[in-house]
Amino acid sequence: MKQIELKQICKSFDDMTVLKNLDLTIEEEEFLTLLGPSGCGKTTILRIIGGFEEPDSGQVLFEGKDITKIPPHLRPINTVFQQYALFPHMNVEENVGFGLRMKGVNKEEIKKRVERMLKLVNLAGYGKRRVDQLSGGQKQRIAIARALVNEPEVLLLDEPLGALDMKLRKEMQLELKRMQQELGITFIFVTHDQEEALTMSDRIVVMNEGVIQQMGDPKDIYDEPQNRFVADFIGDSNIVEGVMHADYDVSFSGHRFVCVDKGFAPEEPVDIVLRPEDLELVAPEQGMLVGKVESCLFRGVHYEMEIDVQGEIYKSQSTKSMEVGALVGITIAPDLIQVMHKSTKKGAMA
Ligand code: ATP
């Protein structure tokens, strides 16, 4: 069911337009991620949903009601910021219970709810600890507990894992997902880390320069990028130019391929996305394309190669290594060739 709707939101700072006629619908209980490069407007969207920023024009609806002018503390929405902003003079349980004390909830009830939250974030028994005795990951979990204890219907998370090291970050990604599923509330998550977005989200909104480029579930976004920006931003990819002759018939790098795409104009110039792991390396005489290995690097699980095909460099991944300078054939299955319309500057949905 629709929970939050942003309708035709415009926002400028000074003379700079940050969001232009943005429409976005967020469903109840979904884990939605706003993903895009620094400065594309993700935080501004979050702040508008939270009520910390008012749009210049447009509307914010919550369950059909206009909340555009309602202040943050009256919205059923809580926020976790990148800087945890815990109160240093309070211990863990005082920090978590702060919002409830402000609301005048009775002591017994606060104790019960704080304990439940500490258990949820895997910090049961930490209530009496001082905040400066916690690790970065533990502080972040306390910040999350402090937001969740108010039982919001929506939790906004602005790059909450940005300050954590890689291992902790991965652990917290899984924990956040578990919490969201356990509580059944809506999470709106901001990140510029595509892997994080792919791991956690039910739905990803890819943005660039204040414009939504594509929305979809992680697999759709990865497998079927709608334009060059999305293909480039999400995962490693080869993007080459080609021509779509007719339905299911495309050529690039001097070879004609069968593909699964259709609906393009006859002889339409297109961009093709090929994921490095989807190129199958074979003997040169068996290849649809033939190229020369320019480099071969060991990456732990696989080798990463650059292959020169008629002056075009293809990135490839394989569990077998190849000798630099060797000739190699490449085959690509029809369903692993992703054909896109040439991008307009602002993307497919502009
Ligand atoms: P990041 O990942 O770096 O946080 P973002 O996608 O969240 O980026 P926003 O924080 O939404 O981007 O900012 C979008 C643009 O608006 C940026 O160019 C930023 O400098 C500008 N901006 C944001 N807030 C303000 C403000 N209060 N005053 C002036 N400019 C602002």
C-alpha cells in the first residue's frame, strides 16, 4: 500500500536547482534505497520527507494526507544520521530512552521498551555502559535503537554506515535488513555505495543530478540498466556502441549477435552493456569476438582481464588466468547482452 508520496517536488538552494519535479512513491514496509553520486540530491529528498526542509513547490503525502508543512516531530517518521550524535553525558539506556522521557512515558514502560530495543540491536546488557566505552559500530546501533524506540512508521537512514570499516559495515547491513523485517516498518536508506544498495534493498532509486534515472528491484537494476549512467554506476560493466538492425539482431565490435531485446527503430544506434563476468573466454577460433589479452590481474576469487578487441578494451572476469599477449575468443549468450537506447544527458526518465 502507498505510504509516502512525493509529488512534483522542486527544491533550489540559492540559484542551484537540486530537485526538479520529482515524483516518488514509497510503499508501506519496504526497504527503499536512494542511490547516487555525491551531490545528486539524496539527502535533500530525505530531509524533505523528514520535515527538516520544505520544498519550494510540490507536496509530501503520508497515507494520503498532506504533511508538507508539518514539523518533523509531528511526523510518524524518525531519522538516523551519519553522525550518531549520542549524548556523551548519558549512558546507553538513557540515550535510548531519551525520546520517551521527553514524551512523558512512565519509567516502567521506558525500561521495558529500551530493553527490547537493546536486544533488537544485539546490545542486551549494555544499558549501563558509558557512550565513550562503545565502538563505532556499537554507537551506530545505539543511534538506531534510539530512533526505533519511538516506534516510528518510517525510519530514514542517511548513510548510517559511512563511518564504519568494511567488515563492520557488512555486518550492519545484514542486521539492518533483519531489523527492518522483524519490525515490519518502512526504511528509506541513503547511500552512494552500489553494493550496499544491492544487498539491502527491496527497491532502489538511482539518481543523478536531482533526476531519477531508474527505479526497480536490485536484480532489475543490475541486469537491465535503462541507460548508460545506471549501467556505469551499478557494478562493473563494458559499455560499447552498437547498432540494432531489427528485433533480436544487434551488432557491435564487428560481429552480429542474437539478443533478446526488441522494440527499437530499424538500424537504431544503441549502447550495449556487457558485464565482465558474462563474457565467456574460449579458443580464438570458437569466439564470436577475438582479442588480445592486455592485462591479467589476480583478484582473490577470480582473474580480471583487459582484452583488446579491434581497439576496444573489454573487461572480463574468469577463474582461469590468461597470458598477456595471448589471443582469446569471446562468446556472449543472447540473454546477457543488454541493449539500451542512447542516453539523453539527464537519463532515460528525464
Ligand atoms: P552526499 O552523498 O554528498 O550527501 P547528496 O546526494 O545527499 O550528496 P544533497 O545533500 O541532497 O546531495 O545535496 C544536493 C545539492 O544541494 C548539493 O550540491 C549541495 O551542495 C546542495 N545543498 C544541500 N543542502 C544545502 C543547503 N542547506 N544550502 C545550500 N546548498 C545545499
